[in-house]
Amino acid sequence: MRIDPIPLWAFICPALFLVAAAILLMLPSGAETNTCEVYPEEVANSLDELQVFEQINNYRVASGLHALVVSPLLTQTAAWKAYDMYAHAYIGHIDSLGRDPWQMQSDCGYSFNTWKGENLSPVGISDPLLAWQNSPGHNNLLLSSNFNAAGISTSGGYWALEFGGFVDIISLSPPTPEPIPVTPPPITLAPEQPEPTPTECQVVE
């Protein structure tokens, strides 16, 4: 009976599979994906979140600073961070994927080379703004003139406030069109009337 030799690919393919599986097992959990996906309803600010944001701006203006603009990208970052803290029951500036606030903001789309910051509040704090005001480090961020935009979110009692120096809002209003130069119609001059030829007066005697 003839026995055909086993083809080489029969050994290579399982070996490659085992190597790939080993590499995947060696990767840290945070290397799976740099995500910032949240439910749309988490990104849309609630009345409570908007109220705290307004109070922050009132506090800044009363201190002689400019108000912060609501940033869509930083709001998404805050929504991710607040939900991540709630889902994993922690409070800290390193998220469950091992990212610091700067990397997290960049993964959420806010990758501008500008000033950045983050304030957090754990479960059980009924007034996050008051808690931040009573903490020198957090209060310094609230009153920093380097920040022009921010995003805020809460989830399960956790609060996240993300700061940035760059305003990433895109105006949805159409640009003002440039005025179209109007060429005045040509002026048509009436033809000159010839001087009347003097006629002799006939005197009837």
C-alpha cells in the first residue's frame, strides 16, 4: 500500500495558529481596542449635567474668567469615563483600558495639541461642583484661564468633567455669501437735438 507524504502546509498552518493565539494571550486587556464608544443617550447632556455646567461657568465668570464652551468631543470623553467608572466601580484618572486622560481624550477624537485636564467625582457626592471647589487641585482646573471648552457627564452617581484649550465646535450656520457686484446698466443719453435753424419773420404790412 502506498502512503503519500504529509504535505508541509499541514504542519505550518497549525503552528502559525498557535503562534497567533499566543500573541493574543500576551496582549494586555487594554490593547484590544482604543475605544470611546458610548450610547447616544449618554452623550446627550441631561438637565442635571447642563445645570452643573452652567454653575461652573457662573463660578468662572464671577471670578473674572471667560465661560467654557460645551465641546462635543469632550462630552463624549466624559460620558465614556463616567460610565467606565460606574461599570467597573472605581474612581481614578486611569480608565479600565489603562489610559490616562490625555490618551483617552485623544481616542475620543479630542487629539488637539492644547491644554487638557480632568475632574472626577465618586458616588455619594450630591454636589460635585462644591466638592471640586473645596479641593485646591480641582478648583485650580475650574478656574484655569487655559481652558476654553469642556464636557461633563454623570453615570450611576459618578461624575466626569473633561477640560480642553481648543474649541472643537463646528458652526452649522451657512457662511455669509459675499455680495455680488452689481454692474449698473449703461446710461443711454438722448441724442442731441440740433439747434433750430432761425427763420425769417415775415411781417405783414
